Amino acid sequence: MKSEDIVRSIKEIAERNIKDREKLNTAIEIAYEDIRDENADFKFTEIPESSPPHNACAIDGSRYIVPVQDNIFVIARAVLIRGNDKGNKEIPPEIEQEFKITSNYYDENIVGNKSILLMLQLETSLLNKCKDVNVIMIDGPLIDPPVYYQDSHIDGFPDLEDYTKMRATKIIETREKSMVIGISKRFSQRLLVNYFSNRGMKQISKSTENFLLSLLFLKYRMEKETYNTPLSIGPIEWDLFFQYERKLEDLKSLEDAYQMYREKFQEAGLKLISYYYQKDFSSPIGRIDTLNLKEEEPGKELIYVNRWAVSQVKEITILNKLADDLSNVSKKESERLVSLYNLFTMSNIEKEDLILKRLGKSNY
């Protein structure tokens, strides 16, 4: 292709994207006005800074995948951090953790998917150790993961169906004594984009969830001049996300996963409700998933999230940030464990070679 043709093609793409962005901004402005004027199914709410005395804990996990010889190693860890607030916030130094190492010879992508289940299983198991607390803040959504992690059984890793039953049961049991909150920092499924696209704003389907949310929060803050006020959009019952027959492709697997959890939650008289939350104008936006009894007034969970929230921290709360830092499996740590594995295997090989030599079957 000639240089002038390349330049022309890039110019055409840029012009087309500029026109699309103008249409998108107009659609988002309409969406904003619908929320502001309470013509949508949810609203903007400014969150008070104070909270009742309480105990809290945060749970986070990580995993590291390492190819070793003919195996794929997975190192997973989950950590629990406690926080007490009796007027002054305190973070005790003790932590709880779950740790597991496993391996398999399957393809790295398959093991990678399964490793997420393994990490989440460890996180879920820590719910039992969150005793005498008012609120539990889990890193990630309450109903993670979507069903595309459904693979055949692999030794050493949980299956999706078994994991889903275990996680739903644990969350429901824990919810009898404490509030359970999921905090999502990344929006791989465009729930709000799908909502507004089905309300006649089709151009919004070309937006990412984060771009839409960023503009909605910014427009409110600019109009109300509340740049440092904690703010939420909600409450949004999850049935609302999936009420439309026409859905974005990236919601289909999430809907299947939701239905698996929804059945268990309904049996316990619970419903899944979400909020989008931002500490201040310079902080990231998080989705806060909550479980409410049908007769409960939703929203009280946000007071506790906001109490522990820290400006400009992607983990949203200081407890979740500490849990994330402490649960992280570093490259250095994984290398040390792999070295230990190699030491054991080499030692075993040396013994086998020695036996072969004594039997006269070695070439040495």
C-alpha cells in the first residue's frame, strides 16, 4: 500500500471515530439526564462520611502460573485482613491465609482458567474465619466467575458446578451474621451499557462500561460542584440487567452464571443488588455487589465501604489494598518454590541412576 493510501485510510478511521464519539457523548448525556431526573430505575446518591461502630474484614487472593518441564504449576494464596472502627479505625497486625500449590500437564490456557477457580475457592474458604464482624468485603464480584471456565474435570482443581454450590452456600451462611460485599474494579461485562442500549440509546453500545460510568459521575460532579463527595449510582437489582430480550454478547455467559447463583439466593430469600461507587472525582469507580433480604432497605453497605475507602487507590478500600498486597504471589517466591521442586526431582533422578548403575543397566 502506498504512503498516501495509508494516510488516507487512517484519516477516514479518525473522522469516523470522531463522528461516533459525538453521537456517543450525546447518548450518554441523555442517559445522565434520565438518572439525574429519576427517570431511570436507579439514581445518584451522595454518601455520608460517618458510620456506626463496627468490625470489618477484607478478603483477596492471587495466583501465579509457572511452566515447569512437562507440567504447569499453579501457586494460589488468599488473605484475610481485619479492621475495627470504634470511632477510630484500627487494623490489627494478625492475618489469616490459605495457600495451595498444584500442578497439571494440561494446556496452559486451560490450567489458567482453572487456576482462577482455585484462587476463588481459597478466598471463599476464608469466609468461615470472618467471625464477629459486621461487614465482609471480597475482592471481585459475588458471583464470579462466568461459565466460560467450565472445563472437564482436572485433578487438583475445583469444577465450576461444585465450586458454585460451595460458594453460594458459604455466602448465604455468612450473610446470616454479616453483610457480604463484592467489590469489582474492572468491568469486563457491560451491564449498564446494555441497560441504556435497550432504552433507545443504541449508540451507547459502542462504549466501554468504564467510559460510560466515568462520564456519568463527572457530569453529576460538575453540575452539582461536588468533586470530593462520595457518590453512588444505584440500587440496581440484577434481574434488571437481564430483563431485555436483546443482550450484548459479553453478557451471555454472565447471565448463565447469575442464574446458577440466583436460584440459591432466592431459596434463602436474598436478592443481588449492585451500586457503582466513587470516593471522589480523582478516584477509580468500583461496582459494589450486595445481598439483601427482600424486605430490607438497600444501601447501608455503602456507608461501610466508604468508611474504609481511600482516595486514588484502585482497590477502593485500605483493607482490600492490604489484602491484595499480602496475597500477591511474587515471581521471586514462585522461582524459589520451583527451585525446591527441581531439587526434589533431580535428587530422585540421581537415586534412580545409581540403582541402574548397580544393576549394570546404565550406559555410564
